[in-house]
Amino acid sequence: MPGLNVRSVLVTGSNRGIGLELVKQLLGKSNPPQWVFATCRDPEGARGQELQNLVSKHPNLVMVKLDAVNPASIEEAARRVEEQLDSLGLNLVINNAGIFSDVSLAMVDSEEMLDAYKTNVVGPLLVGQAFLPLLKKAAQGSSQKGLSCSKAAIVNISSVLGSIERVPEILTKPAISYRCSKAAVNMLTRCQALTYAEDGILCAAVHPGWVQTDMGTQEVGADLPVDKSVQGILAVLPALSEKHSGSFWSWEGKTIPW
């Protein structure tokens, strides 16, 4: 995976699926980051066991407790990361934590909609706010010109189901709460990109494909191996520059219409 030369990266929702594979492949690079911060809600619990095993083998991997729907937890995670970085900035935040429900327009209720928005939209919003000072510090301390994921960036894992233009062709998977939340996180990404560009921070949304994970199951047509998806994502990121900030990409490196 040549190209992505990043000193520090934080991945949310990293105890399983795409998040866990992102951590594994980042650690397996020939030039791995100095620090990889892997966050999840319960790092010491059973669901964090794979991460715990990785920590024992990789001194540059740090597990951090972060609940994407708990503002206090996010703020505490930011303090923990800041302490570990010891005056250095954070280069890359990958907002991967998310929830999915394949519920129809007829069946979706207010609780399901609110749960989706809390995790899939409010979470990335609050994470971006909490880690903004560290991202700014990384940008200010970089000699690189322009914007890049190696300098300072927020990458929001989105979905093609959040594309309003493509609804007619892919409404066979209703997933109403998920669709609406991902359309909202796409808007968040554009707003972050326009607002944070003056601080030297790139922002982009990435669709990982329909991946074979606990969240993306055969019932919703997932057929993409998680390792292949992550290989694609990590190939897309180093290709992004200031002209791509605020854009929406697939894991294959193709732009997706809003």
C-alpha cells in the first residue's frame, strides 16, 4: 500500500469489521504509522479481544475507549490521544463506527431513526470537533503544501445508499434510517471540508462497498471481502488532495454523485 505516509491515525469502531481490518492493514504497512489509535466502546471486553491481541504484538497500537454517542467519552478519548502524542498533532481521523438496519419506509420508527443519526451522524460530528485541535496542530507542524491525508484529514465512512441521485437504482435495499443518516453524513463532510480547509484539514467521504462483516451481511447482498475493501480505501486516501476535499468516493477510487 504505497503512498499513505501518515505518522498518526485514529480509527473509530475498530473492534470488528472494516475498522479492525483498517487497523490490521495500517500496522502491516512497510512504513506503519508511529501511532495507531484503535477506538471502541469496550476495549477491555470480549469484543475487544482481537485488538488486545494486536496490542501485545504492536507497541505502536493504542486502544482507546470511545463511545460515538457519548460526548463525554469522546472528549476523554481526545485527552487520552493528546497525552500519548505528547505535543504532536494527529494526522488522520477515520470515522468508521456506524450502525445499519435494513428497515422499510413503512416500518421505520422514530427510535430507529434517532439511533441511526446519533451513531452515524452526530458521532462523526462530535469526533471531528473533539479532535480538531490535534488535527490543526498536525497541519501547522507539516511542511507539506496543500491538503492531504498524510498532513491532516477527516475521512467519514459513508455509503452509496446515502447518494440521493442513485436512489432509484438501489432502492431494492430500503434501509431508510441508514440511508438518511448517510445522506446526512455526506452533508456533514461537505460542511467540514469547507470549514476546516482554512486550518489545512482535508475532509472526504468514502463508500467501502457492500462488505462481508457483521453489519453488512449476506441478507443485504454483501459480497466484498473486508480485506479487499480496506486495501481499496487505503489506496484511495493518498490520492486525495485539496481539489478532492469535500468529495464522495468509492473504495475503488471512483467518485459517487451526491
